[in-house]
Amino acid sequence: MAVRAVRGAVQLEMDEADHMDEQVGALLTAILERNGLTADDLISIWFTATPDLHCDFPAAAARKLGIVDVPLICAQELDIQGAMPRVVRVLAHIESDRPRADIAHVYLGAAAALRKDIAQ
């Protein structure tokens, strides 16, 4: 089984913990579903959040989904002038037999504009 990486992002409408849980949960669920994965296929997940998000750790949403034995880490995105605000990004390392070209990267809502080249 190969190690692959899956990217994703979602833009939040507001900096509120319940909203972050809902949106990050939806992003993680979509990543798993679109790639035919379960939590057992996850190796680790990196989360980043733009500097304007303060309400909670994005990784908390993963724990609420039952992803409890996978290493998770959160970091802050660079504060780039003109960048899309209130964005949580994900980089998940997975075990999968899928070829790299068949990995579905998931950009929800307005975040799809971030990576038109790989958003599916």
C-alpha cells in the first residue's frame, strides 16, 4: 500500500467554534468519502488556519468525527495581503492503492477558487 497526500480547504463564513466544527467536519467527511477512505486509512493530518481564525483548533472537528488515534497538528497560514480570509486547509497523509492521479482533492464552497488546478 502506498502513502499518498490529499489536499483540501474550506472558507468559513464566521469565526465561531460551532461553525468551524461543522465546516471542517464536512471537509473531512468529503475527503474520506470521495477517496473511499476510512479513519483507519489516515496516517496523519496537518491543518492550517488563516490568522483571522481564533475560535478553536481545526483538529478539534476531526476528534468530534471520531478520528481519535491519528496524529493531528494545527498551524497558522502565512498572513499574505489579499489572501482569502477565514480559510482552513488540510493536508492528510493516507494509505491507499489509488494512483496519485486518482486522489480526489476537496475544496468546498468559495475555497474551490484556491486550487482550480486540483479541486474536484
